[in-house]
Amino acid sequence: MPTSPCIMLVDPVHFHVDYVINPWMQPSVWAENPALYRARARSSFESLRTALSGCGARVEVIEGVEGLPDMVFPANAAVVLDGRALVARFACPERQGEEAVFFRALQTFAAGGLLREVSMLPERCFQEGAGDAIWDRGRALFWAGHGQRSTLAGIRALADFFGRPIVPLELATPQFYHLDTCFCPLSGGEILYYPPAFSAASLAAIHAHVAPAQRLEATREDAAAFCVNAVNIGRDIVMAQPPAHVRSMLEERGYAVHGVDLSPFILSGGGAYCMTLRLDRQSEGLLF
């Protein structure tokens, strides 16, 4: 019998925006009313948890750590496949303290039987987790972003650890600093993506692997709303509140779109996928 998808979230009690490591971050807006934004972040987090649970996911919430506000984006914590987790190394000093915290958290899941191995990338081998290494079950490969945060050396380390095919995709702009901000494989075989985020060579690689009918192009408005940064579970897609274009495009393909107000987290440059880490992803089995 299939089991429910298991997704890790990080409690937002220590979330705030007070530095800038990507072009979306707005500490000046947060500073206008921190108490209000903390309350909104809590409400948004609970709405996301409810939406994921409503789509059949088992949600595991771990505690955040004071001084590490971006822990609420655990997509960057690790790459997980077939019970094996490779913990990230962060390029930005502001996030490097998360590495040891996530390593310990994933070891706890291993002790409970959910994972069977937890390893760590070598020091200064930058690869920022599932946000830059997205498993495509239908094509049996990783799509791996590089050029902004993660490096080609990090991609080589992924290949050595998992022994799976990898398609490197160079990210061409600071605005789309992780692959999950601009690229989302879907259970029906489609790819939702924002073409201007990629180099010409990377677009050619996408076109070589994905048929034209399966390429769903997001608009600038869709991407800026962090709707490409989505969580796909079967025929359900959880995302930040979507513009009409992306909602209709996905609904025409038979997906149920669940919009969640994630505006406090978008102030830090993250959406629904950024806020999740799938712990039970398998290279074989159901496409959810």
C-alpha cells in the first residue's frame, strides 16, 4: 500500500527579515511592523501546513533556531532520495549555521526509521539542497541548478553520492537564485518553468529532455508571485496565491491548484516549495 508523502516544515517562531542575500528580500518592509509580520507569518505557515495535510501529506514540523531566520526554507537543507540524505553546504555565511542543525534533525529522522543514511557534503562544496536539485521521477533524473548559489563541484558531489543522472541548469539571474524559484516538474510529466531565468545552453537542455507540449511557461507575474515555487502531490499543487494565468494553465491540465497567502515569506524570497523538504521521495513508485 502507498504511504502518505512525508514533508518537513520548520516552525517560523524565529523567522524575520533583517538581511539581504537575494533581490527579493525586504528587511525595510519587515521593520515597519515586525509584530504584524510575525503574526502573518504564523498564519501563513499554518495555512500551508493545512493545505499540505489536505492534499494527503504527513507533515513533520521541527523547531527553528534563534539567529537562523531562513531555516523556514528547508528545501535547502538537503537532497533526499530513497532514504538517503545529503545535507547542504550554503554559500552565504548568513545560512551556514543551518548546516549542523539540519544534519542533527535529519539524524533524528534516521533514528526513527524514516531515513537510512545522512551524510554531509565536503566543506566549501556548495550545493543548496533540494532547492537546487529537483528529482524528476518521470524522467528518472535530477535537474540541478548552479551559477548563483550551488556550484558545479556540488553537482559532481551529488552525482557521486546518488549515482543518478543529472541535468545541470545554469541560472542566469540573481532574482532566480535557486532552481526551485523558476522550475517545477509535475506528476503528469509537464515542466512548469520561467524561461528568462536560464542561460541559453540550459534552455537547450530543457528542450532536449521535455517535449514542447509538456513545457508550461510561466509569465514574469507568475514567477514574481513565487507560483513556480510549488509543491506537487499527485494532481494537487500547493503554491503562493496564483495569478489567473498560472492557475488556468494548470487547471486546464487537470491539476487542482491550492493557493496559500505566503506574502510574509515572499518578503524573504521564498514560497511553498522553499518551505518544505520531502523526506520520503523515492526513485521508483508512485508519481507524487
